[in-house]
Amino acid sequence: MKVDWTLNYPNSVFIGLDLHSETNNKEHRTSEISVKELIVRRGQAFKLTLRLAPPFRPTFDQLTMTVVTGEHPSENLGSMSRFGVPDKVQRSGSAKAVWRAELQRSSSPETGVLVLAITPPAACPVGEYKLSAKLGEEERDLATLSVLFNPWCPEDWVFLPDEAERQEYVMNEHGIIYKGVDKYIDPTHWDFGQFEEDMVKICMKILDYNVKHKQDPADDVSARCNPIYVSRVVTCMINSENGGGILKGQWGMDFRGGVPPTHWSGSYAILKKWSNSVFSSVKYGQCWVYAAVMCSVMRLLGIPCRVVTNYQSAHDTNKNLTVDTYYADYGVREKESKDSVWNYHVWVEGWMRRPDLAKDGKYDGWQVLDPTPQEKSDGMFCCGPAPVSAIRNGDTHLKYDVPFVFAEVNADCITWLVKRDGSMVNIETDSIKIGQNISTKSVGTNDRMNITDSYKQKEGTEQERSIFQYALTRLENEGQGETCVGDEKVGNGTNMNNGSNENATNNPICSPTPPPQLFIRFEEVSKPVDGEDVSLKLILNSDSSATRRLSISVAVQAMRFTGQPAGNILSEALEQELLPGKDLIVPILVPFSTYQKYMIGRESMNISAVITDQQKKNHMFLAETRIVLMKPPISITVSISPNREIDKQYLKSYQ
């Protein structure tokens, strides 16, 4: 039998070794990473051929093998395992994650050739291992190998039953990330590149460089058996806010010292740059870049992962499941709220079991993980894993960070009118706006898959409202639990947030007798295109039998995609009469020359109208719409010299 590798140990009993890296890696589905370095998945055997100088006598001889990972290996922590042929190895009675070796029939012990099937247990820590062997009194280092999670192994917590989904969420190096707004969804192609050169080493550096490893390296390495722990560590390491992380965020327009987030189209360049720069954060990223890079790391490690976009995504800063917006009585947003609604926000979902939450598998499956630094969790900027099933059920008492993600997809929006005297009135409560068209790439195709129903019940149903109230109740009852809850209570959407409710008023906007309804909508005159005037109309209608004199304040603001105003483009005030049974049409024109300077680096504008009934000035109404400027079409004309020889029919097919 041929053994390809020679062990350079003079006068040693160990004279040859073949790791069968190419064959093993192919069987372990890691050959796209390397065919030279041995990279295996836990819970699955790999082949190793060891050649000894003397014959091997299984009845009398004991071959003992040892694997270690980390700087402080321990059998009791699962970061070291001693095993052998025959398996008469004495080990600690509390040893965890015990490896095993079996002598194969193709061995030739009488000539010293041992073919071994070695199996890392499905619960061993992932990482880089050193393998050594001992025969008699001699012990030698043999090789290094990397061990990854195994979504093909039923005993592994990341086991994913469907092969098509494994190919999509582990093996696929290309994907689509959705941006834009819910009415204008913009797909962006991304190269995850999880199997590029050195990706295993880079991802192991990510694990080794995290704060918890620095605090207690032995415990950190031991905990890498758990995908819950590993995925949470990765969320911390993707952003730079925790020190040493991969990406620095920038939501403004100053990209000095780096490149805009829109520069990136793949993860590998970012990860390689971070690794080569001795762990200096790469500049710059935003939510979709954070999520895409994390997806690459997760797929390399073997945890099934997909990128998810949530449109109209709430950022609830005080964990009361409401988002507050303030308008002045002349239509412009009065001030920035600590809460916000992003046009879209991007995170990832990782697939894993959650026996820490329920033994019956209730919370197994997709888990939300968000590496964008928004709020701290356990003192670190990270988020998740939060079970999607817990979010859907309103189980806001569960870890990790379920209340925050629940609010992102299902918070109530409360709109406050700020009067000239500083008092505030709740003008509208919208329970439907948040969490629209939650999207991810479909399995095996480039189609978009809407997964909103996996996050919440259908908006507008009693069941959805019931779960929302249940989520509030769990937050109030679990105030001292895993997630910190503020002191404020939410009742009928009338209490102020952010601790500034001294100017709020709960006086009814309407009289005890319901006033005539005012129906308001915006309509586009033409599709809004960047570089052209934006034209739309505000249409009002009433069920009143009398003429109504209305004061109308229209405001147009440039918006960051994080939901915060970036500048006031224009505002106008007018008075109009609304006749019974007739539509009142108010044209709104936003010239390109007016909005141009405000929309540099922006894609959307918010158009709002505050309408006051002049006969009853406590009857106020608000309408708003978000306009996304579409990119103008590109037309390319190719001129061909008449003297050039060309297949006219070939050219015609492209015209």
C-alpha cells in the first residue's frame, strides 16, 4: 500500500502518514476550500493511513492517539480527547467529546500499515486540532486538521434535513440581498466566497480574537461545541464596536480612510483585508454588508445561514414595542426620535437547535442573528440568536434579544403632533406599518421568497393583536429577566416615550360625537425618477354633508435609509374647501433643482400632510408617503464602422 507522506523522525516507529485530504475533503464537502489541508465535519468519519516501522499486533500493542484544540486543552472541557486502537485508553471519567478510531479491513498490521477511520463526535468544539500518536514509549505529532459543524449529521445541532436547503444555505457561494423599500424592492447580487483561500484560517482567527476568548480562552474554546454560542460570538466580531471587529459602520457621508458600503460586492475582500491588516477594522459597512459578511463566516463554519431583509424595520430603543414619530403642526418632522423606522434592515438567520429553551424542539430552526451594532446585549453590541418561532409567538421573555427583534417586525407606530405651545397629541397609532415584505433568496433559484408569515400573524387580524398584547405582558412580567425592560407602560398608545411625557396630552382629538371621516391618499402622477421632477397629488374626500374648510400643510424631507430625516426639501401651506361628495385634489411638485442637493447619497423622500378642520381645529389628520427615486434607464448605442467585417445577422440578434 502506498503512503504518500513520510514522517521525518529518525529511528522512529512512525515512518509514514497519509491524511487522504483530497478524498476526505470531498466526502466531507470541504474540497472547495482545499484538497491539501484536511478539513472535516464533526460526527462523520475520515480516513487516515499510518505506517509503522514494526508490525502492529492488535492483541498486544496499544496505539493511543490524542487530539487537542486551543491553548489549554482539557478532556473535561472537550478540547482534548485520547482514543486509540484498540480502545483501551484510560481517560477521565468526566471526559467530554470523545473521539474514536476503528481499524479498517484494508489495513496490513503485519507490515505496519494501519488504515484508520477516525470520527470526531458531533458535539466536539469546532476549530483547528493537532493530532499526535503514541506507541509504546514513543509519542509523535502527526498532523493538524480543522473540524467544522456538520449540517448533514442528524446528531449535530445544526442538522438541516433537506439536501436542497443544505446546498443553498451552506454550499452556495453566491446570493441576493434585497434593498430599497417595500414598494420598490431592489435585489443586489453578492459573492459570499466562503470557500476562498485561507477562509478557514480567517474564520478561526475571528473566533480566537473575540473578547470572551481573551477573558477565558479555555472556556471559550470548550463552548465552541455549541452553535448558539459560536453564532453569538460571530455577531460580536463582525462589527467594530466591541473592539477588533471586522467592519466599521458609517451611516453618514464621510468615508475618509475607507470606501462607501456600496463599494463592496463580496465578503472575501473584506475578510482578507481585516486578516492582513492585523485585525484593524475595515471601513466602511452598513447593515447589508454586516449581514453578508456574517453569512459567509457562518456558512464556512458549517452553520446553515441566509440573509434576510425586513422592510419598514423598527428600531425600538426602550423595549416597549412602540416607535414614536413627532410632527410639527406645519407638517415637518419636529425632531429626531431615539426610535426610528428604517426603509429596510438586513440581518441573517442561522439554523440550529435550541434545547436551552425547550426540550421538545419548539424553538429549533431559524434563529435571527444581527451583527449590525444597534443596541447592547449582555454588555456587547450583538443580537441573537432569537428563534423566529418565538418572535412569531410573542415569547419576548426568551433569550436572546427576542423583544428587540419582535419590535423590528411588529412594533406599533405612534405619531405625535407637536403644537406651538410644546404640548403633544397622539394623532395616529398604526399597528400595521412595521415589518413588510420580509424577504430572502429562494432555494435553488434567484426568486425572492416572502417569509413575513414566519415572523408574525397576518396584520389586521385579532390573532396578531392578541399576540402583540401577550408580548407586552411577557415583557412587563419578565422585567428582571434576560432582557431589560423600561419603566414605561404602553396603554392605548397614549403615553410618551423616551421619558419626556410631561408635555403630552391625552385630550381627545375628536369630540364625543364622532366627526365626519376624512379619507386621504397620495397618488403618483408619474414614476419618480432621479434627475427628474417628482409629481404626485394629495386626494381628500369626506363623508360630510357640509363643505369643510381645511388648512393643509405639506412637507417634503430627504430621508436616510435608517428612517431619520436628512434635510427639509420644501414645505407649503394652503387653505382649501372640500365639497360634499367631491374629491379635493392638491398637486404636489418637487422640482429636481430643489431636491437635488438634499438627495445626494439618499434614495427616498418622505412627503407628509397635516390637515386641520378650520371649523373644529381639534380635528387634525396626518397622511404621509415614502417616495423612492428610481434610477434612470441607461441606453447604450453601439456604432459599427461600415468598413469592418462583421456578421450582420449576429449583430441584429443583439439590437
